[in-house]
Amino acid sequence: MKKNVKFLLAVSSVVAGLFISSCSLNNDNVQPTPTAALMAFNLAPDKSGIGVTLSGNLLPGPLAYTSFTGGYISIYPGTREVRTYDYLTGNTLTINSGNFTVNKFYSSFLVGNNKAYKNVVVRDNFDSLSVVTGKAYIRYINAIADSTQSPEVTINAGGTDVVKKNAAYASVSNFVPVSIGDVNVKVSNSGSINTTRKITLTQSKIYTVLLVGVPSSTDTTKSVKIKYIENGIVDNKNARVAASANAIN
């Protein structure tokens, strides 16, 4: 039998009672409502608070700059309108649609600055990950506003560049296995972007690196920074990925 993966969620009270699961035993013969799961981020430096709706249904908020929903929210599958708005004024910042599949996980990142915003919706392919001794998993999003020159992103573990690639604005990389322990993350270009950070990775954990900020900003709250979160942990023994998400910053 092909290995199935079971996902454990931090479920919002907005959708309490819904859950996402595969290959789980139900002794009461009660059929669960099929759902997908979504986590939303605010990576727009000039927006101190945003709200997100999914086909008119409000997700937990407001989300401050560099914050997120704190976990994956169970949502109904299908093609859904993703609307992000300024929490203070109610004005729409951007609208797009996403196609959400049952038993899959997604992230929605608001990126942009100075009246130019967009939602970047991607599937978090946890079901393709498995435990590898001595490895964690990591990816990144380049949300550095106005980074039109595609800065180079480097992730170095044990003296080896596991990732060394130019990252287009608003691009999200795939999860890649990286040796646990200290890794150095760097984002730079020939101009005003040159930031590094050391991150300590733990066995089997899954991380998303957030490259954020405005190049050359004199406001330290908006300058280019490297932040990250833990999406969850791969656990083959229990045949699951616990996708509760933790903010590290």
C-alpha cells in the first residue's frame, strides 16, 4: 500500500468541526467534511494590519506586518476567491482566485508596497516529504518589495551551498532537504540588498524563510530582513506531518 500521510492542523474557531485527514479510522461511521487547509501571511511592509477573506469568509485577523494566521485553517475545497484588504479602512488591496484540493495544504502571501500588491498562493507539498536522517526541509519566498533585479539567495549548510539561486520577486522555492544544525541564509544583489542570518534547523522540521522589506529603507521596521517560521514536522513513524506552524521571526 502506498504510504498515506495524515495531517494535524491548528484549526480556527471560524471553521471548528472541519478537519483534513487521509487514511484515518472512523469507528462511528461519521463521514468528515472534505477540506483543504490554508495559512495566510502579511509580507507588505507598509500595511500594519490586513484582513483576508476566502469567498467572503473571514480568516482570523488582523495580520500585522510579517505575521501570519498562526497555523493552517481548514477551508472548503474548490476554486475560491482570495481577497486581501486593509484592516483599518476595509479597502481591497488585491483579489485573485485559488484552486484548493481536498487534503492539500496551501500558503497565501500578501506581497507588495506603495499601492502595488498581490496575493501569492502556493501549495505546500508536504505529502512529497519524508524523514531523512540528519535532514530538515527549507524553502523561501522573496517578498522584498521592488526587488526587480532578482537578488541571489544562498543557503549554506556545513560549508556547502545547498541553495544558490537568483530569486525573482514574489517567487516561492520548493522545499529542499538541508543538514540539521546551523545554516547561513543570505540574500544580496549588486545594489542595496545584502542581508544574512543564521538559522538552527532541527531534525525533520519544515521551515519557510521569509525575505522581506524595502531596499534602502531608513525605517528599521521596513528594512530588508530575513525571518522564518516552522511549518511543521515530518514523522514517518506515525505516518504524519504535524502542520501546526510556529512563529520564530
